[in-house]
Amino acid sequence: MPHIHEKIEYAADILVVNGDAVLLRMHDKYHVWLAPGGHVELDEDMVEAALRETKEETGILPKLVGDAPSTAEDDLGRELFLPRYINRHRVSDTHEHISFIYFGTSDTRELNPAPGEKTDGFKWFTRDELDDPQYGVSKRIAMYAKAALDAATK
């Protein structure tokens, strides 16, 4: 989805774990390894956006890892699943994102991106591969991915 705000936008990502590996995608525009995810649309919350974007980009609908909200929906609204991390980062000289980072699990490694989805590839990374210089995973993404691997095995 194109940017809907000029200065700062919200984004949501899910680090998906299957067994001993976590899924990253090579971003087609920035050429860096990132978790599946993207912009939060005007009619959705961060959790809905993270799940939608992950499904569109990978074909996987992960199960979120963590404590599900315990309160029921009522006329005052509903509680949302808490992200594991929130970060603010510069996308360009004039634009920033505030990203909500979630962890999830999948019972499959089979990928089936939606038609029209762009990527320069996917890889299921093991813990050791996250630190292997040949892949060039950033320290922040490697930290998130290792935390996701830890959380998924608890």
C-alpha cells in the first residue's frame, strides 16, 4: 500500500518461526532482510495489519506468540495483542515509520505469496545463519529473530 501520511506512518511485522528457523524476506526496494509486514491501513489495527501483510506476502497466517488479551470485547472496545517491540525508524529524509513487531509460529514452511507481491526472495534462517556475514542480516533484525526463536520454543 502506498504511504497515506507524509511524515510518519504505522507499520506492523511478524517474525514467523517454524521449528528451528525464522522467516525473513529480502525487501525489493531497500535490499535488506526484514520480517514480513507493512503499513497499517486506515480501517485496521496493528494486529490486523501484521496478520494481513504476512498472509499477503508469504501465504502464511501465523499464530501469534505471547499472552492473548484476557478481556472480552465490549462497548468500550477490545484489547489488542501486545507487540514484542516497537521502533521508530527513518525510511527517507522526509518519512519515518513506527513499527509494531510481533512474533508468530507456523506449522509449514511452504510459501505462497499473493499475486503481485514483490520481494527479492525469502529465507528460513537458523540462529547461526542470522549472524553469518554472508547473509548481511542487520543486528536489529537478528536480535528480533533470535528473540522470536526463543519465544516460540517456550
